[in-house]
Amino acid sequence: MNGGFLRPVFRLLLLAVFAALAAMMSGCSLFGPTEQPPAPITEATVTPLVVPALEPSTEPEPAEAPEPKEPKKPKAPVVKPHKPEPPPPVAAPAPPPPPPAPAPIIVTRTLDRSTMHGLLDSEVQKLDGKVIGRAVDMTADASGTPRQMIVNLQGFLGIGDRKVGFPWTAFRFTPSAKTAPITMTTPPNQLAAANRPKPSASLATPLAGVTAAPAVPPGQLELLDADVERPNGGKVGRVIDVLIDANAQPQAVVLDVSGIISPDRRSIAANWSALRFVTKDKTLRPLMDLNDAQIKASPSYETDKPIRAVSPAPPPAPASASAATTGPSSSAVAASTARTTR
């Protein structure tokens, strides 16, 4: 019952509120806004602002006392971090020395072919240029000094040819001559013979002062075709020629060494100084210290190539002798040790 009474009252209140709101809204629209007249427009005038000039003050300004400077604080030393020193470089071990080269077994000497000429079969002429024969051999004494030249004198059509020995000093050698390289400087009939054996009945009458069919004098050796041996009796080779210079001095011997180390035909030139002459079985024989290895290492002798004369290489100095000269002697070491132990 109370609820039914309150509901009409509440509805009346709501209607009153809405009516008041509507009246207010309608009142605002009835009255409207009141218009005000606009303000008059006037031009603005700029009034300069006069600022009085500042006159300089005649009173001295009090000097400002300098501010006391604060003493600078010493900078702390910068301590750099200590780097450890690198370790000393380790020296790399020295490479081992190369093995010493093998000692040479021969010594070679090059001879100028234009200043040398072979003795065998060289033409021999007189001073007037007439060829009287060919050299076929020579003799030498125990010191290696040439003593005689053996010349095959020409006959007529091969009849009367004979071998005659003349003193070595009777000839002049001109290796570079276009004609005969050997000249007899003394007429044959004025030469004294080295020996005078009785001529053979089959030979023609010899020239005066020369030796026909010469016999080898004692203490001399016919060199051509002689066998050169080693001191132990082994064969080195056979002499097939002797090379003579312009001073009539032998410089080399040409040796046929075929069959010594190989079956091939081969010859070498050996220095004249490498020859030694010794007496064996009452005969003079040439010796040379060339073994098979040295012969094999020797250059071949060719008529159209440079002449390379060989000699055996000198033996190396013994190691004991060199050690004795560089190091102290055993007696000196013993004496020094005795002094230090006292």
C-alpha cells in the first residue's frame, strides 16, 4: 500500500523537474544575447623612452684584491705498468758445414797450341829452306834434358834414307811456321857426332860429323815408343809424341793409354815435369805416378782441341802434422797440469 502511494508522488516530482528545465531553456532563447557596440578604433602613438645618459663616475673604483691562488697540487707520477722483458733470443743452431769437396786427383795445365809443335814426323829444313828429312825420335838423359834429335834423312825415291842423330842444340824450333817447324842452324857436315859407331854395310856412307844408324849413348833414352811405367811396375802408357815450344824445351808427352782402363783407343797429354827417369836393369826408364783413376779423369788429347796437360795432384798434408803445429804438445800439457795440481 505504501509502495502504491509513493509511486504517484515520485512521478510528480519528475514532472516538476522536467518542467523547470524546459522553462529555463525557453527563457534563454527568449531573451537572447545583448549586443554591445564595438569599441572605437584609435591610432597608436609611439612615445620614445628617454633614458638619461650615464655620466662616468669620477670616484675610482676600489681595486679588487687578487684572489689568492691555491697552490697547485703536484701531479701524482704516472706509473706505467712494467712489462716483462722478453727472453733473450735463442740462437738457432748453425747448420752443419757442407761436406768438404773431394780433393782433386789430377792437376791440368792448358798449353797454347800455336806455341807448341809435335816432334814426331815434323819436317826438318836447312837455313836455305831445303827440307832434308823428318824428325823421328829424341833422346834425353836422367835429368830429363834433351840430348839428341834423330832425323830420318831423305834419299832418292826412298833409297838411301837413314836415321841420323844430331845434337839437340843444333836446331831451332818455330811452332807457328807455315813451312818446316824445325830448322837445322848448322850444316850437317860441321856437326860433331855424339857417338861414332861403325856404320852398317847396308847403309850409305854417312855425312861427315854425324852419326849414322845411331846407337843410344850410355845414360840416354830414346823416348818415342818408350813405355812409361809406374813405380810399382804397372804400365801408364806408350810415348807417341813430344810437344816442343819455341825455346826448344819439351812441355808435354803424348801417351797412348789404349787398353789401360778401357779397350777404346785413347791418348792423353802429360806434363814433361811429371816424368822421372830412373836406371833399372842398367837401362834408363821413364816413370810417372798416374794410377787408373787419374788416367780416367785425364782429358783426351785431340789435335783440333786445346792441349790440357795433366800431372798427378800432390798428396794432401797429413792431419797429424797440422794438429801438431796448431795444438800444444803433449809434454807441454803434462807440464801445465803438474803446475796446477801443486
